[in-house]
Amino acid sequence: MVDAVVTVFLERLLNTLVEEGRVVNEFRDQFEKLQDELQLMQCFLKDADKQKRKNQTLHGIMAKLRELIYESEDILADCQLQSREDNQFSNGCLARIYPPNLHFQNQTGKRLRKINEKITDIKQSIMSYLGPSIANDMGRIDACNDQMPRWSSPVYDHTQVVGLEDDTKKIKDWLYNADVGILKIGIVGMGGLGKTTIAQMVFNDREIEDRFERRMWISVSQSFDEEQIMRSMLRTLGDASVGDDRGELLRKINQYLLGKRYLIVMDDVWSLDGNWWSRISEGLPKGNGSSVIITTRLVEVLRKMEASEAMHQPDILNGNNSWLLFRKIAFAASGGDCTKPELEKIGKEIVQKCNGLPLAIKAIGGMLLYKSHYHEWKRIADNFRDELGENDDTVMPSLQLSYDELPPYLKSCFLSFSLYPEDCVVTKEQLVHWWIGEGFVPLRSGRPSTEAGEDCFSGLTNRCLVEVVEKTYNGTILTCKIHDMVRELVIKMAENDAFFKVTGRGCRHFGIDTKMDPKQLAANHKLRALLSTTKTGEVNKISSSIANKFSECKYLRVLDLCKSIFEMSLTSLLSHIGFLQHLTYLSLSNTHPLIQLPPSLENLKNLEILNVSYSQNLKVLPPYLTKFKKLRVLDVSHCGSLEYLPKGLGRLSNLEVLLGFRPARASQLDGCRIAELRNLSRLRKLGLHLVWDDEIGDSEVSALVNLQQLQFLTISCFDSHGSGLVDKLDKLYPPQELHELCLQFYPGKLSPAWLNPISLHMLRYLWISSGNLATMHEAFFGENNSAWKIEGLMLESLSDLEVEWKMVQQVMPSLKIVNASWCPNLLSFPIEDVGFRGGVWAKGENRR
């Protein structure tokens, strides 16, 4: 991924040269020479990256180049820092007292000249290994630069499954016939065959959901712990199980399941030692048709777990189903139809080489989604097996090829998954923020960085390299994971390119967890990113010996400490973090006990993303926050004790995301009023928390209406007081360009007058949850034949709301999906149990 490292550095260098800091300008000639050489090399670095896997000498040369680029990036960061320090002494008298740092200038000049000499030599060496033909490509820079993809949003429905209907029916039939004891069903086969997919289809089946009173999905993986398994079981049952020993954990599990029919899925089991399962199994209640499904690659595992009698081995997909699955992905933009006849023959040849393995077909299909020309498809077909040998029948050749064909900026994003433990569910938000903070996301033409980051995420999901775990009602992805076979590739590539290493030595990125060793940080002070990689429901417990090492990583750009508890004082830790002046992303979300941000953090002038969400004890944010001119994302959501944000927030003109904004009341003179939002013209996503009527002045009701970039708006009135707030909300018009609206705990009985298809003519998604809403304003149903363009509607926990389905259909002709629950007064809605747990209506599908 040296091509990715070069791409990130060039992006940063170009932006820095435009800023023209004094110190950077002193070395402009050297930086521009470096820039020219690297831009020329970009054309053949992709080929060199592929060939280095077979050539150890070339591998060593590329490793040297990578380290030189990292060193150049460090020098650039030091120059930027020196420029800022100079600006503090720009006054003539002070400049004479504090002259420029001559030692820094001399050393930096020498280092840059030496780097340029070495890179010139390396370029010649790489060209000699790749052959004379590479010279023909030297002038084709434009052809070599990877552009942003044709599709920046999800185009493939990840819920689609092909050819596994018979498999799921067989498993379901076994479950229906279960009686005494505990039925153990085994699903066995090679990686990428679809074992987990089959188990998921059964587990999420509505009939199965109705049959079993308790369902538990447990990811076991290779590095598992018996106690962790039991804690995971309890978490799925709603019990945090903190501090219990194994005996108590098993007793609790038994109590929850006693007298109930339950289904447990043990996914991806590797251990040939069946004793752990025997101990857990003995503590489970028997009978009632309770069942366990086990997925594994090893038949011997099923024997050890006594699941060999009901054992199913899925077949590979036949030719027709293989082609169908491929079409659904590779031609997703045209609804799965191959509209170019010349691609069909070559496409079927490619599919045949996937040997009927769903994961391989999806990976190749996702890659070819981004390639539209015959010669590109022909090249893929010709070189499919070259990398890993003609006799390799696993999914690895497909995955390797998919990685090789990624544009450079996506390679860095993809390798980010190497930090996370096996079967870890990762939030899209953490990934996107990391990518923005470290500069992985290419920015063009003033495009919002958060939007570009989300496009990078879509690039990986569309290529089927990342699996979707959790989505909202409208299809927005919240969490994801990677297949264990994909993870094998990610780990290998990350270690080869020093992106991440388990030892921590010589790599630039590392994950924070409870088990980490201080030596892993002590061995590497050039880390770029440190992130919490704890699994869902778990918390990091960080010792002082580790926490003290954080501030020694002076080139750190990304520090995510979410879901962590520290042995040392959090205030003391944050004081040291203030020395990390290159930080662009800092997350303290759900970090306890966060009460305040210390003065030392004022030094973090490069900060672009600050997340302090779920900090229930945080009472105030410091005024210096308004000096973070580069800030793009500020998340203070779910901070129950925070009464307002500091005055002057409107000066943060680069803000794209502001969540948890609580306006100051009339008496809170140091706080930010809602009127300041008028200045945040780049805002894309806004979360408001409104409680009192005087949080919105009579002259401030137009604060949102001109925010033309605003696409996502959430208004929450949780724990609101007084009736005056409803009158103010009725006048708080959102901008007409709004794409998605969420109203939570709305205090009024009648919906606001502005919630109508004329005022919000671009609205596509509407979510109303909780509150007192009983009737929709007459304007909601349109005037003069006006109709909503809404495609997705979610109604949740609205016990008083009365609306007829016929009226909804009439005013929302574009409606594709409705999710409704706990709304007993919705009339004739085509959703079962709409007054209780509810369900989903999707256009063109049967009633559910």
C-alpha cells in the first residue's frame, strides 16, 4: 500500500503548500521537488506494490520508500507547528527577542535534501525491476490517478441472498422437529461458503423469531475465552453481568432460559477442545424444543460438540446461481441486468473461476461494479489466478485481487480493519472520523469531508469487502464487520506494509484494549493513530503505565479513547494529551468520569473532530472551544448534565456536523444562543436538544431556515418543560433543502405547521418517535394537490397518534418503506402488531 501512503502525503503536502506558512515556504523548493518525484512515481507504484510480494529485493525497496514518505510527513508536520509558533511572535520586538530556530532550519534542510536524493535513487531502482515498458507510462499521470468512484452511495442491497433457500429450509425443519434435550445442529464447510449467512437467515426468520422466546447469537472465533462466551450470552439477554465468576454467570444464564424455548447460534467455532462447551451445555435447561446451531470449518469440532448427527454441509453455488449473484452486484447500477453484451461472456468466465463460492463471487462482483470497460474485465479474467497459483480453490485469490484493484485512498481505509479483534462490530462513525483525521479521505472542490468519508465507506461496502451489521429504517448503515477470510487478508497486508502489527513495533496504527502491554507503545513513538477497539458491550480498563505513554507519541493525529475507564486521573491524562499538537481527531465518548476539559487542550489547534458524547457528568465546555477554527465535527449528544455550549460557537465556520446542541437560555449569558447557528453555513447534520421556550427568542425562530447545506436534522424535546416551547417550535422552520428529519419527544398534540410537503419539498425520510403527538396538522396532508416526496417513514412509540393508512398513501405516493411500532391508534396500517412491537411494510412485498 505504498501507493496509498504516497497519495495521503501528496494530499497533505498540496494543502500545506497552499496555506503558505513561513517555515514551509523556506523549504518550498525541496517540498516541490519531492512532490514532483512522487507524482511521477504514482503511475507505477501500484504495479510495484503487487510485484513486491514475489520479489524480496523489491519488497525491501518499497519498505524504504514508505518510511521515507512517513519521515517527510513528520517533517511537514514539524514545519507547520513551527510556523504557528512563529505567528505567536510575529510582533517586531518579539521577533528580535525570539529569532527563528536556526538549528531547526539547518537540520530540516539537510533531512529534506537527503530524502529527495534517496527517493530519486529508489525511483530508478523500481523502474529497473518493472522493466523498460514502465517509461511509457511516466507521462500518463492523469490516467494513473484514481478518481472518486462513479457511485458514492450504496447501490447493492446487502440483504439479498442467492441459492441458499434449500439450506435454510432444511435447518428450519430440524428446528421445528426438536423436542427433548437440546438439539445441536452443525453447519460445516470451507471459508466463504455461506455458513454464517445460512445461520443468519434462519436466526432472523420471522417464524423462527416467533417460535423461540429467547435467541442468542454468539461469535466464538479462534481466540475465545469461555468466560467471555458466557458474558456475551448474558448481554444478549439484557444482563451486563459485571463482576460475576463463571459459576454465577452460568447460574444466571440458566435462570433466564428456564422454562423457555431458546435458540443459540455459536458462530465460527474453531476449538477442538470440547470441554468448554460441555461445561456451558450442562448448565443449560433442557427440553421445550430448545436448539443450538454451530457453524465451523472443521467436522471434528461438531463431533466434539456432539452436533454431528444433525450436520449440514452447504454445496457451492451452481452455475446459474453463481451468475445471478454476480449480476446482482456487478450490474447493481442497472438493477442486476447486464446491458453490455460484450461483458456477459467475459463475466461468466470470471464467475467460473470463483468455483461457486459466494464470498469470492461477491468480492469480484463488487470490484467489477467500478469497472465499465471490456478491456478492464478482460485484464481481470486473464490475471485472476496469477498472484496465488492456478490450483488455489479458496476465496483468497478473489480477495487479493479485490484489494489490489482498490484505489489508493481506499487501501488505507480498508487496512483500518486490521486493528479490530476478530468478529468485532465496528461503528461507521468511528471509521469515517478516523479516515478524515488521518487524511485518508481525498477532498476535492471544497466537498464536505464527512460526506467524502461516507463515500469511502460506501466504496468498501459496495465492493462487498465490508459486511453490513446494523442499518436504520432508511438503509443508513450504522455498524459493520468483516468476514474472517477478509480479515486474514487484511492482517497479512497490514503487517507487510507496517500499517499495523500485533507487537506494535514499527507500525503507525494500534488498537487500545484492556489487555495491551505498555511495551507495545514504548516500542513505537511514531504512531499516527491509537483507537479503542473494544467489542460491543465491553469497556476498556486502561492502566496508568499505558495511559502515560499516549502523550509520548508526538506525531499522533488520531486518538480515540471511547468506552474506557482509566486507573489514573482522567484530568491528568487529558492535561498530557494537550501536548499532542498534531491531533486532528479526539474522541472521549463514553469515557468516565469526564467532568471537564482541562485548559491544556486549548493547544489542539489542528483539531477537526471532537467527540465527547455520552459523558453524563460533563457540565460545561470551555470557551476556548470556539477557537478551534478547523473543527468539522462536534458531538456533545447524550451529555445529560451539559446545560449549554459556549458563546461564540458561530465562529466555527467549518462545522459540518453538530450533535447535541443545547441553546443557552435567556439568563445564561455565557452560553451560545440558537441564533449563532445562522453562521454555520457548511452544516450538513444538526442535532438539537430543546427543553425551555426561552431557548428560542422571538427573533431567533429563523435561525435554521437559511442553512442550505443542512441535510439531516434531529429535534429532541426530551424532558421539556412548559407549553410555550410548542409555540416556538411551530415557528422554527427548517431549511427547504432538508433531506431527513427526526422529531423525538415532540411535546405538542398537533404537528408543527411547517411539517408539510410544500415547506419541505425535498424531504425523503421522516422519523417521529415518542412524545404527545396525536394529530397531524392539516397542512401535512398537502394543499392544491401537493404531495410528499418521502420514501421512508418511521413512527415509533406514539400512543396517541391517529392516522389512516389510506391518507398516508395518498399524500406520500413515493413511499417505499414504513416502520411502525407501539402506535396502537394507527388505522388500517398493513403492519401486524403495530400497537406493540410492530414491523415493516415495504412496497411490493407481502404484509409483515
